[in-house]
Amino acid sequence: MSPANDGKPGCRLYLITPDKIPDSQAFARVLDEALAAGDVACVQLRLKDAGDDAVAAAVKALMPVCHRHDVAFILNDRPDLAARLGCDGVHIGPDDMPYDEARDIMGPDATVGVTCKDSRHLAMELAEAGADYVAFGAVFPTTTKDGATPVDLEVIEIWAETTNVPCVAIGGITVENCEAVVKTGADFIAVCTGVWNYASGPAAAVRDFNAVFVRLA
């Protein structure tokens, strides 16, 4: 199971969990409602500064919810844990483990996605090495990640026009500002606070994002 367009229209939603999940079971119920509300390609578990036991507990609670909705489950940063816990894939940044090492750990069938910040050159190198998708961002100011590199939407647009490797746009994206990003041709839009902190709730955010995607497809 990996994030893909699967014949569905236009852009798709790539959900990123909050950095802290105090109650995995309670969050699993919120996640279940969100995934039932509309199309989501994958969920990335991103627990910064959490110990291995806490990450494992979150995977145990959340991955079955994703699989019930046919949604891929990706772990951030930790190929070793992702492989051991049976996650569908892993997402790594340029300062994490090198792509080749992550691929060796995950195996040929798992999804390995990579952050490329604003660099099409890095994205091309990693795509040629076999990365399943590349992520560009931050496209808008974000409070989720300190020191995020700003990226011009033209970088994503050129990538979408010239390559077949899927790309993810990330950083400060909300229902209100996503239209310009969708129009670049990005395959996926990664969202964290734009879903979990949405005024009408996460399920409404998923519905509203998908309404934009369908309208612009």
C-alpha cells in the first residue's frame, strides 16, 4: 500500500499527524472520522522527540485505522522502526538517514519519500535513485516546522510539468490558500494544522480540501 493517484481526480490529501499525541486511542477516533469524510492518500505519523515505545504505541493504534480506509501509513524519520513495525513506508529529510540506507532497510516494495526543500536538483537525484515521491516546502509560512525553507510555487509547477515522479507540496497549506498550490499540478498536498486545527473540525477539513481538489481537477 502506497500513496498514489489510483485514477482519482487531480490532487490528493497527505495528512501529517500533530507532533504530540497524548492519547493515541482518542486520536484514533478523530482520525477515523477524518478518513471517513473524504479521499486521503496517506497519513504520516510525525512524533518529534518521542521515544520508541511511544511511537510503537501510536503505530499500533493508528495504522489499523488507516488500513481500514485503504490509506497508506507512513512513519517520519525512522526507517528502522518503520520496517520493524510494518509501516507502509517512511519519509526522510535531507538531514536524516541517506536515501540508499533507508531503502535497504525498508526493502523494495515499501514507500520511501524524501524532503527536498526548494531544490529541484536534489529532487532529481533522489528520484533517479528510486524515491517514490519528493516533497517541496514550505510553500507558505508554517508553525509546524522550525526553520522551514521557503519554496516558490514555480518549483513545483516545473517539476509537475517535466517529471513523472509524484511530488508533495507542504508547509502552511490550508483550505483557504490551497487553490494556488493545486493549480501547480502537485500530486499531493501535505497538511497538518490545516486539518487538525480547522475551525469546523478535521472531518470538515478533509471534505473541504477534497471539494477544492474536485473543483479544480
